[in-house]
Amino acid sequence: MIENPSAKYLFSLLVSVAGEIGNNSYDHNLGQWPDVPGIFFGYDLNKKQVVLADRGLGVLATLKRVKPELMDHKQALKTAFTELISGRAPEERGNGLKYVREVIANNQINLLFQSGDAELKIISGSRELEIINIVDNFHGCFALISY
């Protein structure tokens, strides 16, 4: 990627975004994996895509520990990307996905993120979140980063 002139300026940002999302898989599931531990990481430089997926608890179960009033996956995704909140209470954390959102808003990067029956999209150049319900219920989290 660093050798590709069209992606060279995004390299550190893409690594940072993928690292933040991937690190969350471990931070929020360590010792609690419902079945398959670990994370899938894949990329295709020709398609300009990075994929991360885990079969962890998911965003709703993670955030419900510190914000029990969350009722569904859509609310959980909105909370995760807009509020300073951490599923690792009592630690004072929770900036990671807000950082991801900011990087995408300011660069030629897009994100599709799924957890449970909710799908979130953030399009390059926008701070707006598009969150919809999907038919399939994704066990854990799935992220597609495209640039």
C-alpha cells in the first residue's frame, strides 16, 4: 500500500482506522468469546478494501454493560460512534470510534460496519451516520473499510 501512489497518503490513516476497529475486537471480547476467538483480517489492494470481522459479543452487548438503557443494535452503533462511552468501565476511554468517524469525514475513506441486525455507513467527507436495520443478524462485528 505504501508503494501505491494513490494510497500512499492514506496509509497511516488506514492502518490507524483498521487498528482501532481491530483492537476493539480484543479489548471487548477477551475472555468472553461466545465461540470462535480472534479476528479475521483481510485486504485487497487492487479493490482498495480492508475487512475485519469477529464473532465476539457485538457492540450492543458490550455497551449495555455501561449503558443498560440501550435497547437495540441501531442505538448501540449510534452511541459507539457519537458518545464518549466505554465498554471497559470503569476505565475513562471511549474515543476510538469517534476518531474513526473523524478520519473518514476528513479523507477519502468509507466505512460499512455491522453488528447484530444493524448496519452503519460513513461516507468519505461526511460526519453523517447512516444506520439501518438489516435482515441478517451478524454475530459479533464486521467492518469493510474502502478507500
